[in-house]
Amino acid sequence: MKSNLGILIYTGSVYITVRAQKDTYMTHNYEMLFERTIQSLLGEKASHIAGQAHSDKSRKDWYKKALKKVVKNIQEIDSSTKHKELLAHYSEGALKALSAQPYNESVFTLYLLRLISALLGYMGTRPYRIATPAYFQEPSQYYTEVIACDGDTLQDYYDEKDTLTIKADIINQLKQTGLNDFKISLVLNISEYQVKKIRQKL
């Protein structure tokens, strides 16, 4: 089936489909790559869409839905004014490319590559690097990762118990130095009530 060059986004990496003989897409896992890539952003809404991978219209529709979620997250990035302007510019360019008539998938691909470049902090064609990406995990994200990787669903409970044990040991050591509960609370940056509650478990 004739089509322009296709592209799929998956957590910052770019997968570009390759044409086979007679101007058809290579089909080696392509359909499932399409479905799972869109699922990585939209979840169960994109279940059972593998068969739509070879339809220009369907691909475009799913790209638009996925990209809108990407753009929403990009708008929450804390960065410099100039960097935010770059991210907004290429995000808008990619969305406009999806709405263009006629739709040119290659143009969409290029806007996505520029967006990825901007997400990595690059600006211009030399290129200058004006920002450095940084990642961190909140506790809920850490335990989500544990479960997603087939870890123990009670890992947060075990860790909390370990943390309380460690805090209790520290409180005991500080108590032995002569500090009262109030001063221990200042050292550990917790309330005096929490100190007393943890001490009761010693």
C-alpha cells in the first residue's frame, strides 16, 4: 500500500518504518509496534488497533491523539522561557502537520525530530544546548515501576516498615546523646508527635 514514510514515538525514541519492495511497508512486528507505541501513551483506549497500522487516515488520527497527550505533558515542563517557546513551536508544528491537506507524513516526522531535539535541550542548527534534561521519581512513581516490572505489590509496605525501623534506631541514638523529643524532631524534620509515636515502637 502506497504511503509516505511513517513514524511512531515511544518515550523519546523514534521508530521509522522502512519500505519494502513494491512500495509496501515492512510488516515484521510493525503492526504490534504501532499498537503498543500508541498504548504507551493512551493505554487501553488503543487496544486492538494493530490492524489500523497500514491506514494513513487511522495512523494520523492515532498520532494526533497521542501527540496531544505529549503536548499536554510538555506544557508542564519547568524550563527557561526560550526553551518553552521552542517546545511550544515544534509541538504546534507537529500538530499542524497532522491537520495539513494534503497530509505529508514526512513533514510530521521532521517536526517530531525537531521536538525531540528541543526536549533534549538543543537549539538552532549548530546546535547550541540550552537545557539539560533531568528525571526523578516520586514515591508513587517508583512503586508503579516496581509493579510494572513484575515486582512485589507489597514492596511499599515492606519499605515503610524498614524506614520506620531505621528512623527508630536513629531516634534511639539521638536520645542517647541527650536530645529531647523536640530537638530530635528538628533534626529529622518531623513533628514531635511523630518522634514519640516512633519511639513507642522501639
